[in-house]
Amino acid sequence: MTGGSDRFDSLIGAYPKAYREQRGEEILGTLREDAPTLGTYESLRVGIDIVAQGLRMRLGIAPDQLMGRVLVAAALPGMMMAAAAAMVMPLFGHVLPDYRGLPGSWGPATAVWPGLCGIWILGSLVALVFPRRLRLMAAVCIAVTVLANFLLPPAYFGFPSGFWLLVWLAVPSLLAPRTPPRWSHRGFAVLTGGLVLGALVIAAVRTQWYSSGASGSYGDIVRCVPYVAVTLIVLSATLLVTRRWVTGSAIALLATPWLLLPAANTGPFTAPTTITPLAVAAVCAIAVGLLGVWAADLWKSHRTLP
Amino acid sequence: MDEVREPTFLMLAALAEGPRHGYGLIQDVERLSNGKTKLRPGTLYATLDRLTSKGLIETSGEEVVEGRLRRYYRLTSAGTAVLESESKQRLMVATEALRRLRVSGATPGRLAGGLS
């Protein structure tokens, strides 16, 4: 056995034990036959592919499992929603710090945060045009945001919590087992992004964000997100009623950060109680159902071949 | 049946000639696609699992060659029907595309000449 084969032996450990027992020897045989034709770079990619497939199986998010299909359906709409939020975020004070009486010189609020929003908008648009680059774009946007949070010196505004919302919305793109294949997926993604943009703009007008004075800025986007949550819950319910289980579940999944952001930002900027308990119950019910099916898939994948 | 993506179509096409094992499929798919599609083993087995669970392929035996286990796969009747339908669909689109190119005067030969 060569060193390369030994490496494959350890990589195959990424698969669940039951799957390894049934198919491990066969996959190893194929890897060993294929290995001599591979260069260093391609060999590395084969290794990454094996680990990724094994982990997907362990997590119950393989392409033929419900959670895998939900993540595929949520990927592009999530990025479009992130783009919509990134378009609106600068309106909530990130590029207009002066009205709060703070210095208008260069700083996170005047340059870095709008720049970060620009990266999200650009990344999402590239993903829309080139869905094969979806995972790469999501990874870049998330990495830049996380680095900005940890590497930049503390600014007078602090790191806007809205960016964590964008990170959450991009996570399905990272985990999805494959990219959305058809143009219709892109149309739906643009529609959901447009709905979110519309809801945020309407909410911004309704909450009179300019009149809030010194207490305005970041609090206001938090006040607006419940409107988006309601929009998404209605869309999700409509899809589920029309038996589009996967897409409906995907939208419910994408609705959760819009519910959690105001919940995580208590204090003077707490969101108004726009979300009715019924809507929260609806999202919770969908989430519980999804988790149930996910757990069943997970249990199955750890025991038998698909 | 959901949309048949290119790698899946190539795998089904490779199996149309008879049973193949994993590495045989990798080679055949590369040959069929003129080297454009190179399946990686992880993706190959994920696709084989999916096609098996959909009833489009089935195992047809196994052997051990130089200490390596080879499991062979073949098309089921459902798999044959899907491959036939998908092939006709693709052929129809390709034929129509060539007809339109001829009508517009930009025949494939002239296009290739123009590009070279």
C-alpha cells in the first residue's frame, strides 16, 4: 500500500461507520485505482471531495436528503436577501453618522461598513449570474465580515449586528450539497430578495427613522426586520399550503434570523411587537418538523445505504 | 424524475453499454465527455447512491481484483427509460440548434472556420 492509499484510508473515516462498513472497501478500491493518474493538486481535491461527501452524509445534508434539498433551495434566495439587506443597511446610519453629532471623518461607519455592504451586494450578484461560484462568494463574504469584526479596532459604533444577519443568510450557500441548477431558481431568488428589499424600505418609512434622533441609527434596522419576518412567514405559509414543501421550508429557515435579530437586541432599540405569537408559532412548527425529518434522515444515513 | 444534470446523464450513458464498476465509470465518463468531465470518487458514490435509491441503477455483482473490491452497476428498466427520454430531448435541442444555425447562414462549418 502506498502513502497515498494510507491517506485515503484515513479520509474515508469522514463517512459514517455503517456506510464505511458497507461501501468503504469499494470506495477505497476506486481511490487506489484512480490515484496513479492524479497530480498533487487533483489528489488534494479528491481528498477534499471525499471528506465533504462523508461529512454531508454524517450531517444528513446529502443531495437526496430533505435538509440537503432545503439548503439547496435556500442558498440563492438567502444570498439575494443578504444583498437586499446590504443595500438598505447604509440607509440606517452606516454612511450618515453626522446627524448623530459624531465626527464625520474616515472610519468604519463612513467607509468600512458601507464597503462591507458593497462586498455582500457584489458577491450576491456574482453568485446569481454564476451559480457555480455561489459557495465561493458566500465564503468570501462571510470571511471578510468575520475578519472585519475581529481585526478592526473597536469603532465608536461597534460592529453592526445587522452583519451577523447577512452571515446567517449566507450559511445555506456554504452547506448546500450542490448549486441551484435552473434559471427558475434564480427568478425565485430575485423575487425573495425583492420582497425583502420592499419590506425593509416600507418598514423604514413607517418607523420614521430620521425622526428618532440620537436614538436612531442601528436600532431602526432592528425595528424593521420584523416586517421582513412577517413577509417571509406569509410566503413560506403560501408555499407550504401549495405543497411546495422544500421551498416553503427553505423560506421558513431564512425567516428565522429576521426573528432572532430583534430578539437578540433588547434594550432601547428593541423591536416593536410586530410579530404576533401565531407567526412565531408557525416558524417554530416548521422548524420542529424540519428538525424531525432531518433527525430521521440522519438516523437512516448512519444505519443503511440510501 | 428531477432534472438530469450533465454528470448524471454521462453516468447513465456510460452504463448503457453494460455493467461498470466505480473506476470504470470514471474513465468512461471522461471518455464520453472528451475529457471535460472528470468525476471524483466522492461525488461518484454520492451519485451512485442517489441513482440506486431512485431505482435507476442496481448492483450486478462484485469481484476482487489485486485486493481491490469492485462492485458493478447496471441500468434498471426505469434507468433505461430515463436515459432514452433524456437523450431524445437533448438530441432534439441539438438538432433544432443546428437547423437554426443553417437557416441563419452561420453553419457549424463556417462558424468553426470563422473562429479558427
